[in-house]
Amino acid sequence: MESMNSKLRPENTINLLILDESPNETEAYISALRNTGMAVHYNRLDREDRLIEALDSDELDIFICTYGAANITPSHAMSICNSRRPGTPVIIIYPEELDPEPLLDAMRSGTRDVVSKGDIDHLQLVVAREYTDLQTRRELEQIKNRLHESEQRCNALVENSRDAIAYVHEGMYIHANKGYLDMFGYVEMDDLEGMPIMDMVAPQDHQSFKEFLRSLDSTIKTTTLESNCQSSDGKIFKAQLEFSPASIDEEPCTQIIIRDQSLDTELEEKIQLLATQDTQTKLFNRRYLMDKLSHVTSDKEIAHSNYSLHYIQIDNFQKIRSAFGVISSDTLIKETANILKEAVDQHDLLSRFGDHTFVILSKKSKQLEAEPLAEHIRSLIESHTFQLKDDSIQPTCSIGISYLTPKNQHSQELINQAYNACEAARGEGGNLFFSYDDEEMQQRYGNGTEEPGSTNNQTPQNPYTENDASKIGQLVEQALANDGFRLVYQPIVSLQGDTREHYAVLTRLLDENNTEIAPDGFMDHARHLGLMSKIDRWVVKHSLAELAKQRSEGHKTKFFIHISKSGIEDESMLLWICDCLRELNAKGAWVIFQFREADIRAHIQSAKKLIEGLKKIRCQIAIDRFGLTTNNELLLKHMPINYIKLDQSLTNGLCQSQEKQDQLGELNRSVQSFNIKSIAMGVEDANSLAVLWTVGINYIQGYFMQRPSESITYDSNVV
């Protein structure tokens, strides 16, 4: 009865169609049903033509037919209902003296039950039961439809996956995606039909592969094997094979994911090259230099051999870029790099340290050796004619030199000294070199532990140290005044069929060389200086402007915009957001404002006030970094939340841990019981995605879909 009662809550109205010639009897039936707490709407008919019309047009849950009404037999009434609205429960009310044979015919035709005219208790039970069964059948049909859609989307995920995925049964192929076909050199699935999987394994591994297949346990979620595979052209490569139980068309089979480890090795080499090399000049990059310098300064034996460091900057570079443009100035950078390559010894380490800055770590440890190198470089650049567009120019450079000695063995201090010597040369008009002199030159940043300049890596990173709070504060204040932040966007993709475009809005700080600094490089400093609320406002305003632009172009875009703890405490934030929406012609329904769970708990009253205000203007709410604390249900119960973003630690290593999958499933069910949608963060591969889909997660975000980008171009139809 508990399940039945849950279907008969007051908000669940039962729509009845009643064929009865007596209004009084109909009213008696309805009154009896309502006395049990049912919410009933009804339509009484007394003619066959009106019955057909009502079945075609009215919303209908249950059809009640009084025996003999409108001269329609029960079997005929059942036939009309089946032809017009199949699946609708039909109940026949009959007089007590009726011969049972017509009632049996009606039951054979599909009538759900027959009720004696005077048996009101029976009628109440039958209507309640049939409505509950009807709702269950409708929900089952919806679940079947959603399952079908989910299977289609899962198939699309497999087909578009970068991983090579195949399904086999008893050693024979059932299906393989494009990645699998490409890996083994086949064009179509037809080429694999009837082919045993053993043909993909190198001959020397056949025996071990057979033994592995025999040992597979269908109760184990995932099993891996390293083996040599063989493509259609006979090429042999090392691969990792991952086996897991699956089903296709309700038939059990095995899913195999194959990763070419030789490609991983090649990729690792490329990644290592990108991590250590400046892509524009092919010189070592700043990261590599700093790693090398740290190694040199930490090794006492190396440090005693001494080094010098040359910090080289092109004079008046910003004026050159403004006059000739970015492309021409990039050409100047490349040519300068080539000149420096020719000038240094093979044992010297030459790197691009910033936009127009180069650093040489040299074993020329004395001034008598290091200064001639600096003069040689200065002279080469001064005498070189650079052709930019239709003009030729002869820029100069400034060089600062510092020396690594047993008394000076701190890498960042060495960099800072060379930088300040370079600044002194620029201060004298440039086209000079200076060696650092502690008595004449003063440190410009903190305690000499900061790295000046900017990185040229593609991945945003923090070029400043923990001692640079004042410098970061200046950058943030300048960014707030001069739009010196940059917004990037990462798609949040539905696993349950939502076709709307959801994007997380992320923030980057730009320094004076237009280098991106990721949030972990400036947010703590900005928070300490009390600037977070201002950053929130900058991000919200520029996000809404971009969102309004996307909507005007016909996109169904929604943005997840983060509000910090300072934003929660800002009492004027809600009114300011309302003004922004009005000013930018944007709507609250387009925006999901997200808050960290810890920030909400720390300022529960302020957060509740802000969130309830945002809900009134139709904004939606998300909780970020969710799931690390206890009593989660209390927060979900008392806050009008629409989405939760699971903390990434909850999904790390998910494929390898059944316990973690079970815990995530339980947490997800708890969240969804409050009608809140879940988002998994940090999705990196197809395996994790498949597990998350199985668990029932609603949305995913991570590099598997797309890295954060300035453009909003993700095609959600492939997921």
C-alpha cells in the first residue's frame, strides 16, 4: 500500500471518463472516490458518438463503463477503447442480477475489472489499483525510452572515442569502433566479421593470450593484459588490452579497449619536448632553465665550479610591436634566437625566458670570460639588419650578468641579480651590458626570490613566487581597471540527453607580457588583498556580455559562473547582478551561479540569502567541490540547489575501485533524490565516462571532452 499511496498524492489528479446515463449515480461514484483522498476529475457521457469524441481528444487515465449505458455492451465498449486509446484501463460497473457471461466476455476482451453497482468499497480499491498500475506502466515506458536514448548516446560515445574499442563473443568480433579499425588498418567492420581476435595478436604471444582468455572471470569488472599486437600490414606493436564484461542486444560479450603503448611512448617524448622547448624559437623554455638552474645550485660539487647567467632583453620591444605588428615582432624574436644560437658555446644553456627575453646559463664564471660573451652578443644584434614588412630596422639589446659562486647559490637570487643588472643597462639608454654589483644595484622584487619576466608556455602557469603578493596585487588591480583578465570556457556535457550548451567559465590573469596566469597563481594573493569580490564582479559582467552575444546568435548556451566567499559576503552583490542582467539584456534563466560547498557552510546565512535572491530572478544554483563533508543531505534539503559538482577526488581512480564506484553511486542517488543533477569533474578517458554513465551521473566536465578555450565551439552531439 505504501507504493500505491505514493502514486495517489493530492497533486496526482486522476482523470476519469464515465459512461453512465444517471448523473446521480455518477456523482455518488465520484464522491466515494474523493472520500478516500483521491483528487478526481471526470467527464460523464451518455452517448456512443460522444464516447468516441472523448477518447480521441480528452486527457484520460481510467474509463468506467456502466453496463447497458447508451445501449453499449461491455465488449463493444472495450473494443472502442482499444481502437481509440489502447492501454487505458477499463472498469465495468454491472447490476447484481446480471448474467456473468457478458462480464466474462468483457474480461476476455481486456477489461481490467468488473464491479457490482452497489459495491463502493470494491470500486475504490479497483480505481486506486488501476491508477497505480497505469502510472507504473507509464514510468516504465519512459524509462525504456530513456534507456534507449542512453544506449544510443553511449554507442555514439564509443564510436567517437579516441580509444580503440571492440566487442567480442567467444573470440569473434561483434563490433569495433573507428579507432579500433584505424589501429589495425581496416576500413569497415565488414573486414572484421568472422575474424577471430587471435589474428590481432602477434604470433609469439598466441599461447599466453589463449591462457589469459581462459582465465577471464566474468564477475571481475576490468582485467588488463600487456601483449604484442599485429596490424593488418604485419606491423607489430606493444599494447595494453583492457577487458570488461558488456552486452550488445542483451547478449553477453566482452569489451576490449586497446592502447598502443608505442604511441604513448612517442606521445610522452613529444610532451616532454613541449614541456622543455619553446615552440616558437625551438630554444629551451623557462621551465627547463629553472629546473636546470635548481639542479646546478643544489649540487654542491657543481656549484663550486661556478656559472654565470646572462639576462638579455630586446630594447624598446613594445614600441616595435606597436609599430610593425605581432607577426613582424615574432619574426624579430625568431631571428634574435638564431643569432644567439650562433653566439653561445655548445656547453651553454640558451633559453627563451619571456616574450622578448632570453637567458644564457654559461660556465664562463669570471667577468673576464662572461663580459666578452655579452659584448659579442650585443654587437651581433646591433649590427644585424632585421627586415620587418617593407622596412628594415636595427634594434639593440640590454644584457645583465650575474655570477654563481659559493657565496651566491640561490637560483632565483641569481635570476633577480641578472635582471636588475639588465634593468640598469636599459636605464642608461640600452645597447649596454652590466655585471651585477651588489653595492650599486638594489633588488626590485621582495627578497630576491622572485622570477621576473613571463613564461611563454601554452599552459597557464604562475610565473611569480609566494613572495610576490605586492606584484600580483598590482597586476590584479591593473587587470580590474584595464580588463586584464581573460575568460576561457570548458563544456559541461550531458550523459542523459540534454542538448543545451553548458559551459564552465574560468578566469586567467594576464601580466604585462600578455602571459596567462592560472587561478592558483593569483587567487590566494587577491583573496589576501581583499580583491576577490571585485574579481567576481568583473567575471560576472564579462560572462553575461558573452552569454548575451551567444544567445543573440541563436545558441542555447548556459554559463556556470563562480562566486567566491567574498562575493557571498558582499551584501550588494545580488542587486548588482540584477543591474547587470538588465544592462546587458541577459536573463537569469541562462545562468548557473556556483559556490564552493566549504564557502556556503562557512557563511550559511549570507549564502542562503544570496541564493534565494538569485532564485527569485530565475538563476540556477550549483555547489562546487561537493561530497567531501558529512551531513550533505542537510545542505541539499535546506538550499534550493539545481546542480552539484562532485569533487574530483571522488572520481579519481574510479575505474580501478569497485568500492569507489559503489560510494559514488550511493552519493549520486542521494543527490538525485532531491531532484538535483550531478556533474563529474576531471573526466579524462572513455573508461571513466562509461562508469559515470553506469552510475547515473547527469553531466561530465574534463579534458576528455575539451580543454578550456577562449572559443565556444564544442559540438555536444558527439557525446
